Amino acid sequence: MFEQETFMSLLRDRAHWEFELFLMALFDGLIGALLWPFVRKHWRHHVWRDVRDFDHAALNAAVAAQMSQEFVKRTDPEPRPGVWHWTPEGENNVQN
């Protein structure tokens, strides 16, 4: 007859641990090898973007200029009383 396997017998069995470690190395290596090119591409893209956008003051000024140009196109030429209006400084002011 076969010996009954229990959790404790598997925990103490050296061959079981060797097989578990082999499977873990095999599948972790396989998954890592398949995913590494995508992870590396994603990582390089974010590092490049951080280097490109390092000058935050210039980036903020460019974004504010673009927003102000788009906002002027969409708003009334004359401010109306009691309406919130965006200013180039980025503050909301109520016109009385």
C-alpha cells in the first residue's frame, strides 16, 4: 500500500521541497523573461518623461499659457457681473 501523505509529511520531505523550488524557479523565470521587455519599455518611457519634464516651472508656464488661450476662445469678451472668471494668475474672481 501507499503511504498516506499529510501536510506534515510533505513539509518534512526534502524531495518535495526540491521540486517546489525547481517549479518556482522555472515559472518565475519564465514569467519574468516574458514580461521583462514590457516592464523595461514602460520604465524607460517614464524615466525619459521625467527627464524631459524636469523643469516644472517652464512646464507649468506652458500649460497655463495653453489653458489661457483655450479659455479666452470659449468665454464671453465682456465679463458679466456675479460670474466666476479665470485670470492668467490662476485665481477665480467674481466680477461685481
